[in-house]
Amino acid sequence: MTEITVSLIAFAGTLVGSLGGILAANKLSSYRIEQLEKKVAKHNNLVERMYAVESSVKSAHHRIDDLRNEIE
């Protein structure tokens, strides 16, 4: 009977330890995914801003070319 009790206690300890490890790993993975999502959002914002800058620069170059043509 004592062997069964010891084995049940060992099983319970193993079960608790395994579940604790799984929960800790899950929490860490969730945190890392959240951080990556923030970085992706910043990158996407940068891409949108650069697109706007490129459009503005392209427009400015066209206006400069038009002014040069008027002067010549």
C-alpha cells in the first residue's frame, strides 16, 4: 500500500511540475509574440510614412522640373 501512495504522490508532483512548465512556457511565448507584434506595427507605420515621403518627394521633383522648364 505504501508503494502505491508514494507512486501517486510522485505522479501528482510530476503532473504539477509539467503543467507549471507548460504554463510558464506559454506565458513566455505569449509575451514574445506580443513584443514581435509591436515591432511589426512600428515597421508597418514606418513603411506607410516612407510611402508618403516618397510621394511628396516625387511631387516636389515634378514641380522643380516644371519651374526649370519655365525658366528655360
